[in-house]
Amino acid sequence: MSLQSGLDAFQQGRYHEAVQILEQVSRDAVDQNSSDYLTAQMWLMKSYQGTGEIEKATILCQRLLMSANPQVRSWAEQARNSLPREVATPSSTIEKAGRAATAGVKLAMGGVGGSLALASGVTMILLFGMVFALGLSLVLILGSDDPLQGLAIAIAITLIFNLAAFFCSPFLMDLTQRWLYQTRWVEIEDVENQSPETARIIRQVCQQKNIKVPRLGIIDDQNPTAFTYGSLPNSARLVVSQGLFTYLDDDEIATVYAHELGHIVHWDFAVMTVASTLVQICYLIYITASRFGRGGGDNKIKDALQTAALVAYVFYIIGTYLLLYLSRTREYFADHFAAETTGNPNGLSRALVKIAYGILEEGSRAQEPSRLIEGTRALGIYDHKAAASTGTAYRIASDTQKIGRVFLWDIFNPWAWWMELNSTHPLTGKRVRALSTYAEQLGLPTEFDMGRVIGEGKTLNKGKLYGNFFLDVVLYGAETIGFLVGGVIGLVLLSSSQNLGLLFGAPFIGLGIGILIKALVMFPDYKQAPETDILTLMSDPYASPLRGQPAKLAGQLIGRGDAGNKFGADLKIQDRSGMLYLHYASRFGPIGNFLFGIKRVQSLIGEQVGAVGWFRRGVAPWMDLIQITSEGGTVVNSYHRFWSFILGGGAIILGIVLTIFIHSS
């Protein structure tokens, strides 16, 4: 596909074809400042107008208005006049829920998020105690003659580490921001030009809380996100991407800024900076002690170092989960602060969903995931891994119920709770539910009809939800269980048959059976896989990350699914309802995946295909591929079950051979 063929299609009025070609040309472009890329973007905007996709045309026009090329900006200024003044959003038929007449009304959290002070205090004390204990143990291991002196040194080491991290990390972050994302620092008047209500909220909060206006930054990236960092409230940085102004309305942008201001007022960035550093110190002590513990020298000191390394690693794991819990708690409280400050909890609910939509839209236009979104996952207002389901629903929703149904999994599926343990952010459905309770306290109708969602959730089959969950947990350990059960059976049979081979062979037979059972559950028969769409799959509240759901999809392959991996084998498919990651597996293992990523993936991008696979739902949904068939007849097979059957069958054969061979000898 060439740029000229796209321009020819547009000139001849074949707008849908022009959109396909120009989107592909844009994705293939290496330099986004090149004349070919900018030309493709300009005529793609016109092609969107031709197909009636006015919302996409408007977003693209806003992006061109921010171009570094003055001629492109001038062209976009003129082209903007051809767009309707009132542009419909993807859910244009959804009427916005209202906001409170006055802001600042105190809202009860009703147990949402727990206690911020308690969570912060307990986490910091535990983390500080871990680092202190490890520092003390290392000092004593090194053979200090005076334990009191050793105690003083350990305290000094801990304090120096913490103080250095507290005051230096913001400046290191500034350098990182400038280097990776080319962050530009702006005045509040610049923000006011794009969102007047945001500027008013910033001034109001800073005046009420007696803090300085934070240093404001904007990253020229259309993926919508926002984050804050610093050491003290009066030296905080608040950074957003340009995509926030592209995808959100004025009142919604204000709620996002209010959320980030909540982090500053609560000292969240300071607490998280120190807590993150303490966890990293545990990891550094683990690495250092492990290295020295493997060297030569006094065996007593080596044993002590190895013990210290083990304890440090345990502390690192515990500290990581404490940090994640603290992060989720702080997100709830920042949401609460934004709802109180703006009197607009529904606005923040819409903002979260639109951010997911924006991330999804930008991801559909790029062959690789955004470096900004990946790099700021822990800092940002939204976990981009959870964007697929929510953004998909918003893209095609004609009523709030369609959007709300994707939250059923977040709120009611036991796997959601398990997955959330490893996330820096609460799941979107839980945040929207909390914001809905604030709206109810203000006497407002709730966004996305969460009352209906909760009502539907209460009618779900709890036996199926929890029964499947516990069965999945057992199946995750099927190999280990099979090995142990096989060992026990071998011991029992040994007492009666005196065949020593059973003691060695039975565990491998059990291992093989466990592998096969797990494979059959994870990868069930797909011959009768139903034709469906991505939104329907994501709206299933019973979906599991282990039990695959056979499905057939029809759509376009729009890029690679591997973050930052130009040779990745995974793909992204987009149908009329949304986008989904496709996970490829070669029968030749990682080498086969690498070769497929080099030789085949690029030629498949842009193709209209049919895809068959097993759908799975975690924080981020995906499909394990079975087969891709393109319109041109190209067939790609994926072999997820292959190695499971090989390993399972091999273990059983090995067990039988061991049983016979040892018995005969």
C-alpha cells in the first residue's frame, strides 16, 4: 500500500478504501515528522469526513493543530472550519449525568479504600523496619566489635538512603521526563487556554490548602494520561499528556487535575517515593548479599549472608504487595478528593472511561504500544492494561448499560480480586462504583447506570463464579498435585508389590496426567467455536484467565502486541466493537516465535482476517491463537497445546519406562 494509492482512492471518492490505505501508511511510517506521514494524516482526516467518522476526523485535526510543522498547522486551522461545531462522541446518544450545584460538599467514603492514614502509617513502618533490620544484620555480619556502634551505623545507613531518595528522586524524574517524553513545562495560563475550569480548580485548591501551584507539564502524546511526582507539596510536578485535552471535555479534564491535586494534598507522591525506594533497597540488599554469599571465605559469614539474602528477598516480596496496596488505597482517596473538590463525581467516571477509550484508539493507530503509557503505568491515573474492555464498550455504546456490563467482571468475578493484588490501581469498575456512591450522596443520577450493574451482578450464579475460581486455582497447580499424588500412590503400591520402579515412575506418570488435564481445561475443543465480537467476549462476567473460551473473530490485524518489541510475535486485532491482543505460539518454542515475528508479522499487519482462538480475561483480556486466515488465503497456525501434550505424554512415557526398567533390573 502506497501513499499515492490512498490519495487516488480519496480523489475517486472511495473513502473507506482510502481510510484503510492511509491508516496503514501512517502505521508503517518510521518518522512521524516526515512529509509522507504528515500528508497521510491530513488526507486521512478528510477520508474520515468522507466516511462520516466525524469524531475520528476531529481528533486527528486536533492532533495536526499541535504539529511542529507550521504549514500543517495552517492547513489544520482551515480544515477545522469544515467540521461541525458540535462533534458527537462515540456514545453521543448517552446523556451526561449531572453535577452538584456547589462543590466542596463532604462525602462519606463508606469504607471504600480503607483508612489512608492507617494504610500509609502501617506500610511505612513495616518497610522502614525491614530495611533497618536488614541494614543492622549486614553491619553485624561484617564483624563490628561494638554492637551499639553497629546499631548506630545501621540507623545512619537507613536514614541516608531514605533522605537521598526523598530529595533526589524528583530531579532524577525531571531528567527522565525530558529525555524519554520531551516534557514541556507550561504556565497555568497555558492550561487555562485549553481548559478554563481546570485552571480555576488548580487555583482554588492551592489557595484553600495553602500550597504553591505545582510545576505543570504537558507531554505531546495523544495517549491520554496524567501523573504527579515530587518530594514536598510545594515542589510537586503535575504532568499530563496532550491526549487528555483531545479526548476529554473541559469538566472531565478538571476532575483529572483535581485527582492529581489530591495526590499532592495527601502527600501521596512523597510517601510512594520513599516506600518505593525502601522496597528497592530490600532488593539491592538481596542482590548484594547473594553475590557475596556465593564467594569464598569464612563459611559462617557466607551462611549468614545467604540467610540475609533470603530474608531480604522475602521482605522485597512482602514490601511489593504492601506498596501495591498503598497505591490502590491512594487512588481511591484521590478520586474522593476530586469528587468533593469539583462536585462532579460523574465527570471523573466519564473521564476514566474516556481515557480508556483514548488509549484504545491511539493503540489501534500504532503498530507498537506507547512508550509513555508503558513507562508511566504505576504513576498514571489509569492502568492501561485495563483499558481494552472499558474502551471497547465506550467506542460503540448506544446506552450506558453496554458500558456498565463490562464492569461486572471487575466487581463480581473472584479472579478480579486476585488480579487486582498485583495492580497499582483499583479496577475501573470498582472506581466507578465508588464514584457512583458519591453521586448518590449529592442527589445526582449515576453515570453508566451502576445501579443496574450491581443489580445484575447480584443475580449471577455465585456457585458458578466461585466454583470455577477454586477449580481454576487447583488446576493451576495440577502438575505439582499430579506429581505428589503419583508419589503417594507409588509408595502405597510399593508396600504390596515390592516394585521399586513404582517409587520413581509413579510421580512422573502423575505429573504427565496433571499436565494433560490442565491442557484440556485451558485449551478445550474449538471445532464448534461460535462467531462473536470482542465486546461480547469482554462482557462475560464468568470469563477466566485459565479456562479458555473458544471463539471466532473477524477483523483487521492492526499491529504488534508486544510492548517495544519490534520482532514480537503477538498481534492486535480490531473488529467493529473493539481491539484485542492475540498471543501466538510456535511449535518450535521461543526460537519459532522470534522467527515468526521477523518474517511474517509485518506482512500480516493491515490484513482483514478471521481468527480462531481461546479467549481469556485478566486485568487485560487476550486470545490464545489457534489459526488466522486472511482474505488472500494466507493461513497461520498457532500451537499453544502442542508442548503441553508433548510434555504430558513424555512424562507419562518416562514414568512407565522407569517403572519397568527399575523393576526388571
